[in-house]
Amino acid sequence: MSEITGIRINTNAKLQMGTFHVAVWGCQMNVYDADRIRDLMTASGYVEKAEPDGADVIILVTCAVRAKAEDKVFNQIATWRHRGVTNDETVIALGGCVGSELGQQIIEMNKGVSIVFGPRTAHRLPAMVAAFRATGDHIVDVKAEALEKFDALPEQGQRGPSAFVTIMEGCSNNCTYCIVPHTRGGEDSRPEQDILDEIAIHLEHGVKEIHLLGQNVNSYRGLNAEGKVGRFSSLLYEVASIPGVERLRFTTSNPMEFTDDIVQAIADLPIIADSIHIPVQSGSDRILKLMKRDYTSDSYRELVAKLRKARPNIYISTDIIVGFPGETDEDFAETMRLVNDIKFDSSFSFIYSKRPGTPAADLEDPVPLDHKRQNLYVLQAKLEEYASMYSQQMLGTRQRVLVEGISRKNENELKARTSNNRIAVFEGSRDLVGKMIDIDVIKVMSHTLKGQIVNA
Ligand code: 5AD
Ligand code: SF4
């Protein structure tokens, strides 16, 4: 027996057989959570369906970072219902950041959602589904200790040669535009041994690439084997030394707390991939201050210079917000100046989205949306120009790639990822899936490289 929002229920979930489908939006941490939910539901006796049609339970793992992401979920639920994909019997569980942001309001919206869970309560899903089926009472359960989920989830399943491993939950930075500290809660790091144990299981399943995840991995402070508070750089050395780990990535690495020990680890460990994502958000110091980002555009430039000195082949990608409240044309020009100075690799850029309850939501925002859209267009054209410049420079080079699977467009081709995070396609035998191999880049297409296997 366990207790969920006051209802005492029988949690022998093996008896609740049925099918489920998981849909996921948003960041890589959501992808990680969605995969753990799949493992959990499967371990509880449910059978996964790749499509939502006719599934007994539909689980939505959502993103609340921008209002648009939130709207997509509700549009999806309405469309499924309209097309007969779901019916009165379908149990719809909505979780992730929107679950935590809106909680009970989701039930009150009357959009067909029966269960609301949060990023921290995903592990209670089978029990929630069982309780809902037994009583018909809606369930809202979004609060738990940050790390409880990791202890309660079953062993991860086998999913390709690259695996996400969440090393910390939540964020305590409180950037003024961001809803994440509210939806995922404050920062808490997993103990080092838990992370290493999870990696060991992935390696048993044939995983070659480990991708460490957190809202701000630089501030990782999990307990190490001696029971002392560890650092992210130490974790990097630990993971890099595990036999079988052939490539190591991490996201997100903020400019805040990107200390010299982390730069040194990147210099020391060739196993760390050649691409690092460091969200800058703006090139204007005035806007960075309003965003409560604890660095300046010049300190960001210095950080990138240090990284390029440590690893001349490093590719830097970023996130940029356009149209933060009160952003002037001069502020935007500063962002463009930074973009031209750094010459970022493929990056993400967004128009500022007002999120309820965040400090920036109270700021005056006089700039018309059309003007913001125009600036975004100018910025994205420039970002695209640099990303394709780097791709063009790869023509004729030899690249070590991890073969991730079969190309979606052509089943005779394999799909692989380069160290600098580009997708390459090439002809090759299916038994190469899951292996690291060398290819020559023979053509550069808009977002993909065409390769040829190097025969040793
Ligand atoms: N509006 C627009 N973009 C946002 N991001 C976070 N919050 C907002 C917001 N309110 C962007 C940031 C962050 C990325 C994950 O999402 O650039 O790095
Ligand atoms: Fe949001 Fe800032 Fe935390 Fe990133 S670092 S999740 S932008 S509060």
C-alpha cells in the first residue's frame, strides 16, 4: 500500500495490465524522464505502443519553458480526441514541467486529463494510474524530494548506443525569465556512485556514449566515494576513466561556474566530445543583469577563448533569447556583435516568452512582437551562416562517428553522429550500428553530412 494525495491504494501494478504510449516535448532531461517512465511502466506489466491510437494510458511529458510549448500539449490532446485516437476510457496523464507549473488547474480546465504528475513524481505513475482506475478520482501529485525518483525507478532499458544520464535535478539559478526553478525545484545532485552504477548498466547494454544531463552541470555537487562533496570536473575524470565509455558529452553547461578545473578537464580528456553547449542568452551586459545571469559578455568571450586554447577543435553552441523585456536595438546589436565575435556553431534562439510568476513577467515590455520577430530572423540567419561555414570546413575531413541507427530517409544508409554533433549518413552494413567507426566526409548537405566508410 502507498499513499498518493491522501488516497490509500493497492499498488500491485502488475495486475493493471494494459497498453501505454509516451509523448515527450522539451529538453533532454524530459527525454531522460520519459525513458525512465517507459522502463517503469514496462516493469509494471504495461506494454508500450509506439503510436497513441487505442492506448489505454497516454503519458505526456511536457515543457513549460515557453508558452508555445505548453499550448502544443493541449492542442495535441484536443486533436487526438477529435480524431478518435483517444476516447472516454483513455487515461491521460500529463506530467513534466507543465504538470508541476499548473497542477490542479489542469484538471479544472476539463481537457480530458485524469492524472497530473511532475518531474519529481514520475516514479509514482503506475500507482497513480491504478488509483485513478480504482476510484475514478482525478489525481494531482507533483511534489517529492528531488532525488526520490532516481531511487524508485527500475533499471534502465536498452535504447541505442548513446545514453542520457541525469546527474542533478532542478536549478537554483533563478534567471528572471525562467520557469524551471519553479517547475523542477531547487538544485540537488545525485551521489557520484549512483551515477556510476547507472552508467555501468548502460555499458552492459552496449552503450558507447554517455551524455550527462543537468540544468547547470557545472554546479554539480554530489557526494563522492569518500562522502565528500564532489565537483563536476572530478565526475568528468571518473566517467572518462570507465572502460567502455568511448565518448562523453554534457548539457547544459552555463557560463556561471564554468571554472578553470572544468576547462582543464576538457583539455585533459580527449574522450569529451568536441562540442560544448554554453547558453549565453544575450550579448548585452545590461540585459544579462536584468536576466540575473552572473557574467558579462566579455567574461563569456574570455571563457570561450580559454576553451579554444585548451581544445582548438572545440565547437561552441549556445541559446539566445531575443526581445527580453526592454531590449533595445543597441542591446540587440550587442548580441549580434557577440555572435560575430564567437562565431557559434549550431545554436538555439527564441523570442522571449512571458512566464507567469517569474520576476521578468513584471517588467515593462514595450517592444512590439513584430520587431522581435524581425530581430530573431536576422539573428537566426547569422547563426545559420556560421553553422554552415563549420559544416563546409568538414568537407574532405576524416571523422570518428558513433553509428546510431538506420537513416530515416534511406534504409540502405546508416546514420551516425560526429564528435561535433553533426549527423552523417553513409552506406554501410547494419551490423555497424552501435559502433564507433571512421568516415570521410564527401558532401555537405544543409544539416547533414554525406560520408563514406574508411576501409582500414
Ligand atoms: N522565454 C524564451 N526562452 C526561454 N528560455 C528559457 N526561458 C525562456 C523564456 N521565458 C530558453 C533559454 C534556455 C533555453 C532552454 O530556453 O535560452 O537556455
Ligand atoms: Fe532556467 Fe537559468 Fe536555471 Fe537555465 S540556469 S534552468 S535558464 S534558471
